[in-house]
Amino acid sequence: MPETKTGLPGWVGALFASHFLGFGLFLPFFPLVLEARGLTVDEIGFVLGLSTVVRIAANPLLTNLSDRSGRRRVSIFAYSVLSGVFLGGFAATSDITSAWVTVAGLMAFWSPIVPLCDAYALDVARNTGADYARMRLWGSVAFVVANLIGGWLVSVGSPLLLVAGLAVSVLSTGVVAICLPGQTSRHEEEQAGPDKPATVFRSPWFIAVLWIGGLLQATHAAYYGFSTLYWVNAGIDKLSIGFLWAIGVMAEIALFYAAKRLNPRFGPLQFLMIAAGGSIVRWSLFPLAEDLATIAALQILHAVSFGAAHLGAVGLLSKVVPRKWSATGQGLLSTSSGLQLALGLAICGPLYNLNPGYPFWVMALAAGVALIALLFLQPLLSVKLQAAERA
């Protein structure tokens, strides 16, 4: 069992990598699997929309259930197995109704795994001094690798190969998790107390943190939904578009690698403010960048708009949420991001039809709102963080 200080972070990195390998297959390519199954565009939209609703609803419930049990590794294993069962049901059936049920079931049990992995990694960071960001970066590396593997699997022409790749990712995540050592002791759980999570989670300032963290991630709605279409219409070839996406993820990985060196100067609040400012710049300039070199340079800001926002929000929650309820806090953050991202996608569609640049400028405006809110809350949040440091 990987219990040494030097070996454990590598295994936590493997935990993130095994999960994001599947996510890197699912996000770009699963619509093609549904299309190969015979679903129309409207039916694919319904399946993915239903699974999104289920994911948002299930995430806080299942992460909270895990925290109450105090068995995060067992929860990751159980949720991985149940995800695999639904994925197997998808592969074994062929009608539309079964696709709705199995994909919704897959997302219900698959989505809580990320906040649970985050909570476990943060425990490891506290207990061993390991760098959370360097453990998390292996998830981003695996996502890029999965994009390449997925493209090859799709080119082979068998959607079942991609489903098999998803199954390997889902089940291997559970296997890695169950082999890891426990981190939170029963004594620490008792110290957290049953009344403390209600005090934290119901505080207006904490709800504001969830909203700001989710809003910063939701500013990527136009990027996720329409950047590829925007670039194609601008005359960028598809190979270069893949290169542009890769630049963004590689910049994110670079930030995760360097984050520990930046921590003495930048805490969670500073990371969030940098993310908001970088998002304003990135999305304001996005529609104005016309040549490939300028677009590529802007893609480097993904390290700030996504990476810094993630590190800031996760880091802030890790300090103000009682350790016993860490996964619940991360699950609530994931839910906030999902809800606001879904709303952003719904808004960006009609805006894109009016003018392809409008969605990106609205994202810049949203980032500006987040920055104003952070500046307004900074004194209060600084006090909360200082109190958490002393506790």
C-alpha cells in the first residue's frame, strides 16, 4: 500500500489521471457514440441535457453521503463500480429509452468522484505536505492523452471501443482509490461535530464564495460551446484548432506545476482575483484575435481563467470547510459551477446567432462581476481565512 510521503502523491496523481482519462474520452466524443447508436440531434441533446440535470442534483447528495460515512475511498470505489454497471447497461442495450436511463445513471455516480478525489488529495496535502496542484495536474495530462486516444478510437469506427475505454477508466479509478490509505481519523471527524457543517454551509459569505467560484468556471461557457465553431468560421483548420485546445490545457498544467512556488505570495483570494482579471482580458480580446499566433497567445490565459480559478476556489474551501465535510464543500462548488455553466450555455446560443462575438463579451462581463464581488468580500473573507489558519 502506498503510504510513504514520497510515494503517496504519485498514487493520488494516478487517481486523478485514471478519472480524467475517461472524462477526456467522454466530453468530446460521447455524442458521436450516441449518434452511432442511431439517436437524432434532438435526442442526443435530450440525453446529455438529462444527464446534466441528474449530475447537478446527485453531486451534493452523494458527496454528503460519503462525508457522513467518513469513507471517501470506499465511496469512490462504490461510485466507480455503479458507474461501470450503468456503462455496461448502455453497451448491452440499443434502444433510446435505455440510453436515457443508463447515461443518466452513469453521470449520477460518476460526477461525485472528482470532488471526492479533491477532498482526498487535500487531506494528503495537509497530512504529508504534498502539493495538491502537482497531484491534480496529472488529471489534466490524462485529459490531453485521452483526447488523442479518443480521436484514434473514433477513426477506427467502432463506438464500442470508446465505451470500453470509458469502462477501463471508470473501474481503474475505483481500484486505485480502494488501494490508497485512509487520511481522516475518527477523532478528527468527531472534532468536526455534527452542527459545524450547517453553520458553514448556510453562511451568506460561504454561499457567495460558491457563487463566485462557480461563476468564474461558468465564464468558459462560450469557450466550451462555441469556440471551435467560431474558429472554423474564422478559417482556422481543424488540426490547428486541436493545437489551440492543447495549448490551453498545457498552460493549465504549467500553472499547476508551479503553484506551490507561488503560494507564499498568492493565497486563494489572490488566485481568484487573478482568475477574474485574466478572464476579463481573455474573453474581451477573444473575438478580436484573428491570426493563429494571436489566438494561441490568448489560449495561454487558460492557465489563469481556469487553473487559477480552480486552485483559488478549492484552496479557499479547503481552509474554511471542516475537514470532515470537505467533499460536501467541493461537491457544492461543483454543483454551483454546473448550474451556472448550464445557464451560460443557454444564454450563449442565442447570443452567438446575433453576433459570434457577443457570447465572449458577456463572459468578460460575468468575470467583471465576479471581480467586483471578490473586491467587496475581500475584507470579510480575509478574516475568515485568518481564523481558519488559527483554528
